[in-house]
Amino acid sequence: MDIAYILLVACALSMDCFAVSLSVGLCRKETSQLEILKIGLFFGLFQAGMTLAGAFCGKFLAEAIGAFDHWIAFGLLAFIGAKMIREAVSGEEGQTFTQKLSLYTLAALAVATSLDALAVGISFALIGHEIPWTSTVIGIVAFLSAEIGVNSGKYIGKKFSPRIAEAIGGGVLIFIGAKILLEHLKAECF
């Protein structure tokens, strides 16, 4: 498999990372570069790790969570997104992304956006593809997508009030969760 194909797969997998990171940046206009680095590392490591996990534990993982992985991703993203919208509308302090991101929230977002990488790892293992190289490329692309997403969101978010940015960010997360769910349900029907 050539590098162009691997990069295309990595870019496709990282779209959700980019969109979620954009939401974080919209809401956290004052995010430090160190925190942006942490966000990128979480997304990159989870994407690479899930690809590896899919490859090495493929059959077991496919049987264990394959039937409902899209529901997990949807549930995590919809829960966090709804919480953001509720807090934006009510004007509560301590909004989801306006305060420092907890490791729990960051891990939940990283897991929700990397479940597709698990499936890719499974399929690459089935065709006998070189997994360590591919998972590294996937992790690097996800890291870069998250970095670009947060920085872009910070820039765009400065044009909105914190409450509007939080509501937009929450809506984006719910949309991504719904997109993941609908894509999997559509694939199951056909």
C-alpha cells in the first residue's frame, strides 16, 4: 500500500478530530500552546492506538463492540455537546470547554473520534498491511488535524461571544456524533 493511500485514510480518519478540536478552540479562545499540544497528543495517540488495537485484537474487538461502537461515539459526543449547549443557554459558569479540559473529557472526545480507527486497524490486519507504519502516520495526521482545529477555532471564536461559541461547539459535537451514527446505520442497511 503506497503512502498516498495511507495519507488519504489518515486524513479521512482525522476529520472528526479536526471538527471536535475546532469546537474546543471556538470555546477556549485563551487555550495555551501547551494545552493545544496536549489536545493534539491525545487525539494522535488515541487514533494511532486504536488502529494498533484493531489490528492486534481485531477479531475479538470486532465481535465485542463492532455492533454498537457507533452508539458509543454518538452517546459520548451527544452528551458532551448537549451539556455545552445547556450551559451556554443557561449562562452557567464552569462551561464544558471554557474551563481547563479535564483528562476525562479529553479522553472521552479522543475515544469517540477514534472508534473508526479501530475498524481501520481490523481491516488492515485482515489484508496483511504493515500496521506500525500506518498507525504512526494516522496518529501524526490526527495530531496535526487537532492542532490546526484548535488554533482555527481560537481564531474564529474570537469573533463570537463565549456563550454563542459554546453553543456552536456543542452543536458541532452533536452533529459529528449523529453523522457517525447515521453512517454506520446506513452501512448496516446496505
